Amino acid sequence: MKTQVKEIRAREILSTGGFPTVEAVVTLESGVVGVASVPYGTSAGKHEAVTLADGDPRRYRGKGMLKAVRNVNDVIAPKIRGLDALDQHTIDEHLISLDPTPQRRDIGGNAILSVSLACARAGSAASGLPLYRHIRDTYKTGGRDFVLPKPMVVVIEGGRHADNSTDLQEYLVGVVKDRGTRENVRAAIEVYLFLGTLLKKKGYSTNVGTEGAYAPTAIKSNEEPLSLIEEAMEDAGYKPGEDVGIAMDPAASEFVGDDGLYHLARDGQDLSPEDMIGYYECLVDKYCVYSIEDGLGEDDWSAWPVMNKRLGEKIMVIGDDLTVTNVDRLQKAIDTGAMNSILIKPNQVGTLTETIAAINLAQYNGLKVVVSHRGGGETTDTLIIDLAAATNADFVKVGPSRGERVVKYNRLMEIADDLGL
Ligand code: PGA
Ligand code: ZN
């Protein structure tokens, strides 16, 4: 059969930041090829599928990917060879059977995902369909019409993504009023551009962090970015809260201590979960914040439902490190009322099929879906955009500048052009 997998080869490629990652190339009997690469996070959640690195300090400071590459070539390839690339379910079942543990410690989530995604690409090429249509046909996602995701653009970053900036990891501009994809991208990016001018005017540096967002070192507090962003929205000619709004990803797992307190060094405050929720409530009242992701730690299960109760009517309460694109953790979050929206990152879980299962479960339960880039080791692969389009995700979260980020917005606009949206 022409669509059978004939050969799988992985290789080590460079990701952003200079550290390696894995790319897989799947060749079908017909000669059709599918290529995919896998990103990883700088502030990865504790419960994610692992990014298997070599740990050999003589190569890339311990972060070489030769083990993962070998696992693809020697362990995964023999198992997948001969399968039909159009049957993604069976391919992913085989991949999962190699390492069914949620964290894929044996084979590496990166090794598994590279093959899962490269097979999807090969399947898309073989069927002559754009990837977003191929994914939709394979999984019957998204309903009758395509509704493209709105951009959520990281404009200021701190935490582990930038030295000497805010404790909270990300401040984002999201489009509230849908003007069509190209205008949506334009609105969010224009706010980013005007924010640069404003920061300069205020004497702040406009150097950028790992996602290409500004990382002003002299910023006075974790709150200051919110007023700066609102000012930049006005400067750019958009109404805060009406046209565009602010999303935040504090990535609170990074600053919650073993004592259960949230340590905001820049503000000189140590807050209990209750006080942390109160802090967010004040920000939501004062600014056009419409979304907070990982406002609490990844294991603070008792506080999440409290936050969702207090804020969930007004804003998106998103789980990222809390749920790690994993249906079991998502089900627990649904059962406990922990959140009303989910961040989706395929490399948190390991296969396309499991990623889609998490999206389906979220959408079935009325949660909003945000498909996301990774903060650290990103690549120029744009598959997440096709995934978001295939599933009618509500938002895509990607940084504003640097090649590996803009290539994703460019893919989004390309799909919009294809669909006439
Ligand atoms: P990461 O962060 O990809 O570096 O883990 C991004 C996020 O937390 O959303
Ligand atoms: Zn996050």
C-alpha cells in the first residue's frame, strides 16, 4: 500500500536558545515525506511527558538529544514501519504501547511525539489535504464550519523566561472583538509595537525574553505591565476591554514555595493561596484582564476551585501546568470545578491522538481551548496552528517576534486566506 510507512529517521536539530531538539522524517512507500519537530518548555510542568535529554555534560551542556534520536530510529521505527499513515489512531496506539506511562520516561515524550506528528504530516501530504483538514477528517473535530482561533500574543515576559523582569511569567494581548484573522493579528501585534515605543519613552529596555516579548529589567512591580499595556492599547487606537484585552500567565508553580505561599519577590510579598486569589481579583477589577492561566500552583488542587468560583464568571481561568494536556488531570479539574479553560501543548502528552482527546473532553464540557507554543525550545514547526484550526480552538498563544513565533502567525493568516476567513 502506497500510504504505508516505509522509513522513519530522526535527527538532532537546534531549537531556540541554541539547545537541541528532535526532528523526525517519515517516508511512505509512495515516496511522500512528512517532517515534524518537537518543542519543549523552559518552565515545564512537573506532570508533563518528559523531554528525554542525554545528560552528557560534554555535549550541549547535558541537553543533547541523541538518546531520543536513537529511540526513534531503533525502538520506535521498527514498531511503526508498515503501518498506514492515514490511520493515525493505530499509529498512536502503537506509540503509546511502547511507553504507556503518562510521563513517557522510557522512550521520551519528545521521541514519541516527533513520530506521531511526522506521520500526521505524511498522511496529510498523501491525502492531498492541508494539515488542518487532514486532522479534522481524521478525528471528526470542530463541527461543520471552521472558526479560526484568535491570537493571544505575549508582550511582556518575566519569570523563568527573562532575567530580572517580573515574577509573573507572561502578560499577553488578546483580541476580544473578532475582526477577522488578519485584522486580529494586526491589532495584537500593533499593541506590541506601540508598547515598545512606550517602554522606550519611559526609559525601560526593550530587550526581549525567550518568546520575543519585552523583558524590562527595571520594571517596578508585577502590576506595572498592566497599566503600560493598557496605555499601549490606547496609543495603538484600540479600546482596552472592548477591542483587545489582557491575558496573564503568572506560571505560579514557579514561585509557590514548599510552605504553600506565593513569593512575589519584585513586590516583596508572600501571599497565601487565598491572598493570591484576592490579588488577582483586584487586578481583574482594575484592568481589562480577561484571562489568567496557571494563577495557582500545579498541585494546589484545593485553591483552584476557589479561584474559579470567584473569577470564573468574569474571566477565563486556564489550567496549563495543572492539567498538562492530560485527560485524567483534566477530568479531575472538571470534576472539582478547578477551571473553565485549558491550555493545550502536544508535547505535554506525547501523541496527536491524546492531544485531540484532551481538546474533545474540554470542549464537550464547555471549556475554552487555547493552543500554545512553548516558551523555551521552540522550532519553526507550525503544526500547532493547524491543530488549533482543525479543532476550532478559541485562541492560539504565541510570542510576537522572532522567526519561530511569527512563522506561526503567518501560517494562521495563510489558513485564513485558504478558507476565505
Ligand atoms: P513554557 O512556558 O513553555 O516555558 O513551559 C509557557 C507557558 O507556561 O505557557
Ligand atoms: Zn503557562
